[in-house]
Amino acid sequence: MNDRYDAGYGGDHENQYELVGYDEYGRPVYQQVPPQQAPQPQQQYDPYAQQGYGYDPYATGGRQAPYDTGNQNPVPPYDPYGAGDTGQQAPVPPYDPYGGRGTAGQGGGPATAYDPYGQAAASGQQQRVTGQQRVTEQTAYIPQQGGPAEEAQATAQTGVDSADDERQYHTAQFAFVEEPDGDSEDVIDWLNFTENRTERREEAKRRARSRLVALVVVLALVAVGGVGYLWYVGKLPGLSDSESKKGTTIASSAQNRDVIVVHLHNTAKGGTSTALLVDNTTTDQGTTVLIPNSLSLTADDGTTTTLAKSVDDDGSSGTVDALDTVLGTDIEGTWRLDTPYLQNLVDLVGNIDVDTNTAVPDPAAKKKGQAPLVSKGKDQTLSGKMAVAYATYRAPGEAQNAQLERFGQVMQGVLRKLSSDPTAATTTVQTLAQILDPSLTDKDLGTFLAKLADLAKGGDYKTALLPVQPDGTLSAAASASVVNDVLGGKAKSPDKDAAVSVSVQNATGTKDNTEKARVVLLNGGFTFLDGGTPSGTQAASKVVYADAGDKANATEVAKTLGLPASAVTKGKVTSSANVSVILGQDYKPSSSS
């Protein structure tokens, strides 16, 4: 392509255009050659802006020569402030980086100074001519344009330069290209940060709510499980034992119980104390049932006797059978516990704690007024010796039931300290080295005591006293709470109408007189009850009755024993007998006895 381009305006060679450079969009810019000036030959266009037209690419401020350094006038340098050159030749407008147009006349007069903001002249047709410039690094879209001929024709018809009309762009429209806003990325980053932080907060809240809900569910399950367990084991507050135990729907007589009888023998002072140890495996309840010595039992020969006498005379086997008959129980074995073994047992478990109800003097004290061996009060720690003294103590004039209750306290205290492990409990029993009933082995006793120890430690253990009437019988109403509920049996006292019971105390000083009197009374149809041996002797015999209806029976007893009628008197008898007899030195056994 020639540097001079014939625009084709009717073959008018005087009005020709000269390529002077490119605008900011990469489009060629032409300058009309004045008619009076012959066109100068131009060199080939340097796309790398070697000609410069006075533009100093390094901003050194010096002038650079144009392409032709001959007779042509020099091209003015790049003036950043739009100052024109006063040379005779019309100066080429300086480089306009914003695409502004110079104000030249229609005849190609001199161009205006550089307008840095791209402002056009206030009036007159404008022609935009820019110096040759380096193509900027842009990616904006460059619209297609027509050649100079079409632009000139459109200008002649409308009077407005079409190229100018199409390119009347405001600088602000392309601010994002020419003047990128660096804050936009900061704004986007800030919005992203705010959005991310909000999302994180919402996510944290959701997680917190989820955890809270999960925690509430877990706590609710734990609470329900705990309440269910407490209800199952019978420890739920507000419920009675009968309502909370799993055997509430099972009748008392159908509940399973393991029962053994324990006899405490006082080897120092004589006498026995009896209790039943009961393990109700259905309701998981343990009980010590205290049995008074005055309880009437039926002996093997059909005669009526007392519990105390049965233990002394008949031993374990006869007493167990008699108790099963009266109480309706099924005793599995007998544990004979002499006081020395009780002392050793308490020492082996490491002493016991008991709420003592009385002070017990020291049996070994030589003087009166010495400090008691056992003090009265709550949580008294008792050693083996102290425990034996407390369990066997009976104050003068005190009923046997009071001493029996103390024995029950000691037994429960031992169970609370005994190991709940069957093996360890068995070892403790074996360490005592006592002789047990053949029907009750060391292992059986140790396992049984370990179960009761576990119940005693858990608070599922109690002590109950079997109510016995003065005559030694059981009242159905009074014994229902113990016999029926605790033992699951049915009270059945000996038939008092079958024979008149006679309690005999031997005060003659001759031991054999007791046995002789027993034989005589049994042969006479009476029931013999051994009343023991009182301290000292008595000269005259007595036959005592309590009820007026028993006066005739008392007279008959005196006659059977060979005593005078004057010996019969009204008074107090033992609790289990109709008639009480005290044999004196005037008693002479018959030869038949």
C-alpha cells in the first residue's frame, strides 16, 4: 500500500491524504495534504514507532528527527501540555493518549494543543489528527470502519464527520479499560470475606444446635434409663418396697426364700438366742427374724415344749422340724454360733458399728463404778469382745426380747462388714474353724452370708421380731406381718386343747428330779415344759395358775406330782404354760417315775 492514498474523491489529486499514524484503537489516521505544498516522499511505516514524530519514548524531553531529515521542516516534539510549534509548516498534533482530536480548520490549518481529557473544541467542524503512537496493550473490541472515501462522502452530505460521530465516546465509558479501578477487587474480596464469615457463623450455629439437640437426647435417655433402673432395683424415691420390687405381682407364698437358723450359745452364762436369716431372692430383700425363747413348739413325742428347751434338748434337727411346723417355713440348715466364734468373726471383719441402746458394764470389772465396756450412743465401734457383751446383755428385770434385739443389731452389723464376694466370705467362715452342722458346709454358709452382706450394704436388709403371746403361741393377726410376709409361711401354734402345758423348775437341789417329774406329768396327760433351774433351793413346792379356769388343772397337777393341795396358788406363770410348778425340797418322786 502506498503511503499516499487516493481517496477517490472525483479524481481530485489535489485533495490527497497522508498516513500519519494510528489512533488508540489501532485504526490508521490520515492527514490531508494542503494543495500549495507538494507531498513529500515518505518512508515505509515503521510499526514499532521508529519515526516518532517528535515523540520521545523514553521521556527524555529531546527532539527526534522525523523520517526525512532533508529539506522538510522538522516535526515538533511531543508536547504533553499541548503547546504548539510556531514553525511555518502546520505542526502535527502531539500524541493524544485519550483519543482527543485537535481543532484544525477545514483547509487543514494548524492543529490545537494536546487535550489530555479528550475535550473537543467548542465550535466548528473538527478534524482529529494524532501523532503516530505506539499501539497500547488493550483487549477492547475494535469496531470495523470504512475507508477515508466513505467518511468524506458522509461528511459532505451531513456536514458532520461520521467518524467523529461514531467515535464520540466519553472517557468514563471506558474507564474500566483505561483506568481500571483497583478498589473493585478489594470490594469483591471484602464481600467474599463477609459472606464467608457469615456462612461460617451460620454453620457454627447449626453445629451448635445439632450438638445441643444431641446432648439433650442423650441426657434424656440417661435419665430415663436411670429412673428405670432405680425402679427395677426398688430404690426409686416415693415408692414403697412392695411397689418397687420386681416381685410385687407374685404372691408372698410363691416367692422364693433361702432360710437358715442361727443359734447363739452363751458359753459363759448359759442360754441361747435364736434368729432366722432370710434371703428373699424374688424381691432381693434380706431379713433377720428374731424368735423369742418362749415360743411353744411341738416335740418329737408330741409334747409341747419351748424354743429354749428344744435347742438344749433336741438339738438342731429337732428344733428345725418344730420351727418348720409352727412357722410354715423350710429351713435349709442350722448355724451354731458360740460366743467365742462370734467374737472372732467380729474381729475378722474389722469391728462393727452399732447404734447401741444401752451401756454395757464390763463383765471382767472387779469394782463397781468402772467405765462401761460398751457406751450408749450412735455409731459405736465394737470390737469382738464388746460385740459379744452387747449381744448377750440383759439388764435385771428386762425381758428377753430386749437382749434378742441387741443380738439382731450385732448380726446386721457383721453382715455390713462381711465381704460380698462368696469366695472371700467362705474364707472368713473357714478361718473361724468352727464345727458346723453336717447339712451346712463352709462353702454353703459363706455363699449365703455373702448374698446377705450385699443386701445389707445396699440398704435392702431389715430386722424383725416375731411377736409371741405370753402363753408362747402366735396370734394370727400379730404374726401375719412376719410369718406371712417375711417368711411366706402360715402360723400354726400347738393345740392347747390337746393337753395342759406345765412348766417345771427344779429347786430341790437334785438334778434328776426334773426328769422324774417330766415322766410323771407326761404319763398323766400333761405337756411338760422345762422351766430351768433357779438359783438356790426352795423348801416348799408351789403350783401356780394365772387364770381361774386353770385352777382345776393346777390342782390336778399337784395331785399327779404328789404335792399337797395347799401348794396350789394363783400367781404369775411362764408365758407358754397353763400351770407353773416350782419343785421344792418337799417333793418326793414316786417309785414309778
